[in-house]
Amino acid sequence: MTTSGSGAGPESSGTTGPGPAPGPDADLQAACRPGRYFEPDLRRMTRINLRPIASPMPLGFYAVAMASAVVGCLQLGLFEAGAQRAVALTVLPAFVLQLLVAVLAFGAGDVLAASLMACFSGMWLANALVLALDPPGGTRVLGVLNVMFTVFALMTAAVAARKRALWLVLCIAVPRFAVAAAHNFSGAPWLGRASGALGLLLAAMAMYTAFALLLEDMRGEEVLPVGRSGHAHAAVQGDLRTQLRDLERQAGVRRTL
């Protein structure tokens, strides 16, 4: 059985076709109708603006290398007596540099690198102040701080395996600050020398990573291995569609952190 309309309006014609595309305010108007309390679909009215920046990580790793080398030389006794204040003044710029790196990394959406660089920045500031001012009980207080940073670095290393170069830096940083904490509490000279040696090893690994990332940025391809895998590898080797995947769920775009 078939039926047909008899009116002259467009509804009575025997043809069907796509209606006019809803305007940009269609969803908003629908939400404002009496009895409607749901939010409109705002996807067509939403724009996400991306602001490309240069990678701050080479600078961050260089700051780690600089501060670790100077403090390591102090712990190994390579400076004359009374050099603590000079070392503090030399380490202080590492605090500023790594704080800058952390701010830029947060803006780039790399919460792992940003958190680590910010914590390194705080560590260098605390070390510089204790070395320069030599407050009462400062060594043992610094030991507690070294323990806390060791725990944080260990937790960060547990989730940073896909960023192999960063992971290797953390694998050296964990024992270095753990031994430094033991030296702060016990005062054993051999623990100080062990912490200094690990500090120089940390500086060498951080300097290699900084150089490898600089080469990669200048040539547009990996020259020295940094060992990325998974999402970290796709972030560098993937196309734009890969980069923008799940962008709407990133901090600063989603409603809550």
C-alpha cells in the first residue's frame, strides 16, 4: 500500500533531499528551547590553537650536566677548601635555566619532562642556598630533601621507559641522590666521594642527551640514538594526525585537570 501527499508545499513533493545545513547556532538554539537542559554540542564552535615552540630539553639536560659536574667535583675534593660558596654561585644559574625549561615544557604539554625539570630546579636552588649560607642543621635537612627527590625520580623512571635517554638519566640520578642523602646523614667521606663520582657520570649522560637532541633538532632526524619507543617515538616520527590524537583530552583543553 502506498500513499502520496496532495499539498503544494515542499513536504508533498515526491522527492526527498538533504535539508539546509544547520547554522552554527543551531545546537545552542536547541538547548535554549523550553524544557531543554542539556548542553549543546560545542565541537563546531570550538577551535584549538597550537603554538609551536622550540624544544627546551637540550637546555634542561645541559643545566643538569653543569650543576652535577660542579657539585661532583666539590664532593671529590677537586676544589680548594672553602669553595662551597663559589660552587653555590655556579649552581644557582642551573636553577634559573631548569625553571625556564619546566615552564616551556608545561606549555608544550610534556608533563613528565616539565615535572622532572621543575624538581631538578628546586634541588639546585636548595643545594645552592645551603652551600652558600651554611645554616645550622642544613646538611641533614638537605639529606631529607635528597631522599624525597630520590623517591620522586624512581617513580618518574617507572613511567619514563619509552623516553630512553630521559630514563637513563633518571637511572643514574636515583643512586646519585640516594648516596648523597646517605652522606648527608652519616658524614662518611667515602659516601661523599661515591656521590661525586655518580654526579660526574650523571653529568656525562645528561651532556650526551643534550647533544643528541640538539643534533636531532638541527638535522630533522635522529643522529645519535636516544632510544625512543611507543608514544615517544610516534611524537617525533608520526604525522600531524598522530600528533593531534586525543588533543581534546589534554590539560588546558579538557574541563578539569
